[in-house]
Amino acid sequence: MRIAGLLLVCGALAACQNMPGRGVATAGDAPARLDAALAGDWDNHEQTRQSTAGIIVPHLRETLRLADRGRDGSFWLWRLESTNAKTTTHALWLYRIAATDNGNRVALTPYRALDPAAANAVYDGKQKFRFDAKQWAELAPCAQDGEWKNAQFHAQTDSAACSALLPGLGESAALLPLRITLDGEMLHTTTFADQARGADAQIDARRVHWFSGWAAINGGGPKARAGNQDWHMQKDMRLSSEGGRAELHWRDGAASGWSLELARTTYAERKLHVLQLNVIDDASGAILDYAWTNARGSAIGFNLGWLQVGLTQEAQQP
């Protein structure tokens, strides 16, 4: 397998990609900093891929969306989707984030939806959020207390007190967060389900960035001859930075037999962390070729002769 020619690398990447919540905290702004840093999608694709056969780490996708912000704090919808082998578990919690200790500390109090269908309608944007205590059950014993220490936020709950509520929460109780650590692009979460892997087990999810662009595949495939102009264009390519995959199609919509995969990848032995774009053979799952750039790169692509791709990072949603 060879490394394909690399296209663009953003020279001023570190400056233009800084995320909220990276500065040193000032007194009283802890909740506001957390609000600015939480929003978005998070995925532990790399952790899952690197887990060993003896200790299988489930694939966890997390989405945090601001539902409302008021005088007494902000309300967040926190959706978790955990996949382990062929089993997928979902949970949707409402979290109220409010200041304590004159704004220097933060309380994160979870609520369970009494009507899951209505809660999912709010999450999907089909229904406007209005907090009604009659529709949400407060899980006060599971509230987390946290604070910022320079650029890192950490919060945790009293797991013994919280566990007393488990019998009434059903299957989703396994995905109730017990502690979180937010550190720039990483969201480390520990749920009840993680405790089966040990007291210090956690999910290491990275912030998801979305890339969109185009791909052109030659009808001759990898063995296409020079001068073959039978190009099949796709202008709607969209992949996430955490293991996002997209099939390549011929112009009639039929699958070509190859896919693209985009993933931020760490090569520990070389102390290298990159954004890597792979060409996958769908039949075998093998990587045929790849290109990589800086892990915080805003554009990536290649020209393999028979396949050309160009992807650019989308603007982060507020």
C-alpha cells in the first residue's frame, strides 16, 4: 500500500481552528465557558478501533444540543448511542447547567423524559423546547459537580447515591453519565456501563468535524488507462472526521465497489496524529490507498489517476 500525493495543508491551522473554552477561566464564567465548549457531536471511533479483543470498548456517539438558556441556567439535550457487537442502546437526557459558588463551579443536573416520544421530537427539531417539570423527572442524586482548571473542565457525581435510581430508569440507565472531562477536542465520559471495564474506564470521544466535497471515479477503476475520459462525478460527498464512510457510485447510482473513509488517526510509534483519507475495497475491507494531513487540517484530497477527491471542512454549527 502506498501513500497518495497529499493536497492542501492549512498553514495557520492552530490559530484558525481554536475551539471555545481553551483560555484560562476567570471568576464567575464557568457555566458560560461550558456552554460554549459542549455543543456538537462527539465520537470515540479511534478508541474503539484500537481496543483489544480482551477489552472491547463500545462505539459511543454523543450529541449535545442547547435546548434553552434562561436566568437560572441552560438546558441541554444529551443523546448517547452505544454500539457493542450487534447491540445498540440509546439514551436521551436533559441536563440543566447552573452556576454554583458564585459562578466558579457548575452543577449539571440530569432529567429523564416522562414522555420519550415528545423528548425525541424536541431533539429532532420537530417540537419547540419548553421546560415543564411535569414532563421531566429530576434525577438530583445523579447531579454532577464540576469546575474548570485552566483549559480542562471536570465534573462527577456520587455514583453510590446515583445508583439507587437505576431500577426505575430501565435500559437507558446504563448510559447515564457519572463523570465527564472536557479537554479541548476530547470529551471523556464515564457511564454506568463503563464500570464493567474497571473503575477508571471511560469513553474517549473526539469532537466531530464534517467535511464535504466531490469525488470523480474513472470507469476503468484502478486499472484505468491513461486517456480514459469515462469519469463518474459525485458532488455530494459528506464524511465525518471520526470514521465517516461514503460509498463511491457510478453515474447510474450503482455501487462501484469502493468507498472513502475519513478518520483522525494516531500513530503512537511515530508520535504522529493525522487526518487520514482512505480508499476502501468494499469486498475485502482493505485500504487500497490513503492520504493524510495535519490532524486539524481543513482540507484534504488526492489524485490517484483513476480516482480524484477533494474535501473541505464545513463551518462548525454554533
